[in-house]
Amino acid sequence: MRVGIVGLGSISKYWINALESNKDVALVALCDAVNRDATKYPFYEKLDQMLEKEQIDIVLVSTPPSTHLELVRTALLQKKHVIVEKPFSTTLNDLEVCVELAQQNNVILYLAYHSMFGETFLKAKEFILEQLSTGDKIISTTAQCEDDVTKYHSGHSWIFDPAVSGGGALIDCGINILSMLLDILGPLEIESVSIMTPEGYKVERIVDCKFLTKENKPCTMFYDWLSKNTAAGFHTFEFESGISIQYEWITRTIKKLKNGKEEFSMVINSGESDSNIVPMSQEYITMLEDALKHIRKEKTQHLNCDAFYLTMKCYEKATRK
């Protein structure tokens, strides 16, 4: 399968590496209205030019969120499979329009959340599913995370402009956390959402969400996007039996506790980190493999839409401070 990338920002290097590492696909062209850093591939300034000149099966969209609708629509209307970097767009209506177009044109629309493919999460998920297979039940879930996004983006980045990004902590990083929670817990019902926007910013710094699982069990997500504390990302799943499984995606640590007493601890060590502190190349390699698996099935699907849908519903119900 032949792939063209639209958008050569900071994330594109992970996609290029993933594509070059996969023998089942060929990266054939790049497209960006401004950047032209990777010059060994044919380059275009507009997507329609790239699609006219190149034989492409999959369009990979890695531009700022507010540009996604036009690009995704263009590709879907030409019956191309589309992989879209998170978040999908800035409005829920954009997703609904593109889901319908994917169905009409019998192609795959795949929403990409790299954190779902971090090695720490995938190993922790194995332990959680193993515990569930014994008949044990999750009774409480907590995601408590903090980081300083200014370490990766200057204060003038588009990420702080809601017209381009769609929001702050919730839609940028919170959506990754939600993708992991949904992957394990299934649908979540919103109980309450509180978001705080600091003075001098147009987007939220802190998001505090409370959900109920389909079994009516509590799930909370707290994220501080501009924390000056040491970066941390703790996710804890508590079971009816007294077992707790916790993973922390910065230190790549997984722990299993029984009634608060540690039974084992392990560190995922492959020379990579699940955070943005060092390259996330393995996550993108694994995520690409997952997307290709679905595309090969040749069935019309819109995949991983739940996290974006839940994110936008959280904004609708949020109390703002």
C-alpha cells in the first residue's frame, strides 16, 4: 500500500519512521503548505496536487486540528483510506461529516492515539485483562497526570489557540488518557467535568472529569497540563478482590498490589519512553501496524472515534473556572 503524508510538523518524523520501518507500505509523497524538511520524497504544497500526481492508497493527516476537515474530506471523496493524528478536529460535527463520507466511499477512517500503543500501557492492559478473566471486577479507576506542555511547545504555538487546537489540556493530552480508559473500561458516562483556564491563556490548563462505567463504577481523570511538578502519569485500576494494578507512563513502571501491599513491580525497559521527553517511535510503529490491520480487512470502518466523541461531550458539560 502506498502512503502520502500531509503535514510535516513535529509529529511527522514519528510517522515517517514508522512507515519506513514497515515492509508492507511505501511512503511515496509528502505534502505541506509551509515546511519542506524531508526532501528525499516527492513534495507537494497541496493535497489535491499530490493525489492527482501520485498513486496513493492511504492519506495520513498530521496537520493542526482545525485543518483536518478539509483534508480528510478531500481524501475520502477520492476513496482513499485516511489515518488522522489526534485530535480529529475542533468540532464533533466535523467527525460526523467524515464518518458518513467514509461509509459512502467504502474506505477506512482511522483516528490515531499514540498512547494506546505505548509498551507500558499494553503490558498493563495484559495484567488487567488477566485479572478480569478470573471473574474479578474493576470497582474504581483513577488517572492522575501532570506535565508541562511548554517544554514541548513555545507559548506562541498554535496549540494555545483554541480556534486551531480546539482547546487545551482536555483535547490535546486528556484525549490520549481517555483513549486508554475507554480501551479497557468501555463506554463512560459523564458525571461532571471541571476545567480551569489560567489568566493569560485562551485554553484550559486543568481538567477534572468524573465518569461512571457501564457497571456504574467510578472513574476519574485529572490532568494538569502546565504543572511545574515532576511529570507523572499514574493510572490505577482497583478490583473487587482487593487487587490494584497501577501503571505510570513516565517511569514506565507497572505495579500489582493486594490490599495496598505491593506484590510485584516491573519496569518496561526498551530504551524508549512513553512520554514526549524522548522519541515515541515505537508507539507510532505499533499504531501504524494496527491501522494497516484494519485497512487490510477492506471493510468500511470508522475506528477509535469514542475518545474524540467523549472529549467533545466533556466540553459541552464542563463547568469553567
